[in-house]
Amino acid sequence: MKIGLQIVWFNWGSLPIRDTLIQVGQRAEAAGFNSLWSLDHFFQMEGAGRVEDPMLEAYTTLGFLAGVTQKITLGTLVTGVVYRHPGALIKTVSTLDVLSGGRAWLGIGAAWYEREARALGLPFPPLTERFEQLEETLQIAHQMWVGDVLPYHGKHFQLAETLDQPRPLQKPHPRIMVGGAGEKKTLRMVAQYADACNFDGGLGTDGLQHKLAVLRGHCDAIGRNYDEIEKTVVTGANLVPGGRTAADIVDYCKSLREVGIDHVMFNMTNLHELTPIDIFGDQIIPAVAGL
């Protein structure tokens, strides 16, 4: 089983954001985390903190982390489709892949945080339209990454030339992960376009088992090999006195693996203290590596 680290909070008190971020990235890589993920938000999420709390732009952050690490894979969990034009987004991920040495993910979803979009003057159409834009963006990604310089004519997006040079280093392309659990649209798009899906751990093992069964049904309907798709979950790990222990997290990972999850991304409020990263490296990652 793979273990990833999601950075959700940047309110690190008196610690400088830049220097602490370097330490987090390098410590995570040394601990054996497979992946490192940034939120794609411009404001802190309501419910995770105050909207005024520090929040870094995702792709600048990932590019910075690419420069201070060597092996760990890098992506957004997940990009809101309405925040960047698809042609520019795919070019951005291609650039990250080239400069990171082939470590980029395209994590993408239909977007949900209306407040930040309205506040910054970003488009935020109705949900049905956002799903249409998500599908067109996935189609554009595949067309650009195939390497054919052709027009793309969709309902929402029109590209005269899908030129993308230099090409990404990963073959056939950077891995695509679609986030969300919607059974009719999201999981159908995972089956049709993606290399990975991402679910909220709050679904529980029964809920995850159900969603994976729905995904399998979509794969069967289009002739896609279900086993090709990496199944991922994002959740929290409160490694503090009185909170979850390393043994608790190992048991949790085992329960996820039993229902078919391949990759778990953890976030931690006290990430900046670095000790929780070391606990993962010493006690958790080795224990679940063979699952």
C-alpha cells in the first residue's frame, strides 16, 4: 500500500512558511511517503480553519517542492476545474512533470468552494456545467498528451491547436486522478478517462466498498480494466497525545486495503512539527508497505 501526505494548513505560527515547507517536503521524502499533495484552494476551506488563514497557490507550491525533492510524486488534491482554462492547466502539469523529472499528477474535480471563486472573480457556473467542463478538460488532457496538434471543439472550450512542448516525461502521460464519489458522473469519468480515483475516508469501509462496486460497473460497461485504476483515499491522522496511535493508523490502512484501496493520503494539523512525519516513516509506512 502507498502512503501519501496532503498539506492542508500553512498556519505554522512563527515558523517561516518557505523554510518549513522545505523541511516538510524533504522529511516526507526521507520517511518514504510515495506522494505529496497540495490543496488547490486560494482561501482556507471553511470547516478546516478560518478563511483568512494562510493558503498558498497550489502549482507554485508544487513547483517549489519539486525543486527541493527528488523522488516523491507531486499533485493537487484536487484542482477545481473552473479555476484554470484546460489548455493552460495541462501545460502547467506538463511543465511540472518535466521539471520534477517525471513526478507530476493531474488531480482534478468539479470544484465546490464557491466563496473563494466569487471573492476572487473566478467563474463558478452551476454544478451541471462544472461537470461538463470537467469532462471536456479530461478529453483535452488526453488529446494534448497524445501529442497530436489538433483543434478541440467542445461545448465550453475551443482550442485551435493542442500543442504541448516539451512533452511530459511520464509515458503515456502524467497520471490523472479524478476526485469525488458521485456515482453517475464522477465515477463514470474515472472509468473513462482516469488512472486513479480519490474518495474521502469519511465514507467508511462499507461506503467505499459500495463506491468501488459502482466504479467496477462503469468499467465493465465500457470495457475498461478495473484493476488498472488506482483507488485512493484522503483522511486525517491526528498523531498527538490522546489521538490516534501509529498502531491505529496501521490497522486503518489494513481495513482499507481489504476493501481494495491502494493509496492513502493523510493530512495532519501538526505537520509542521515534523515528528508526525517521522512516526509515519518509522512505524507506519514500513508496516503497510507489503499490503
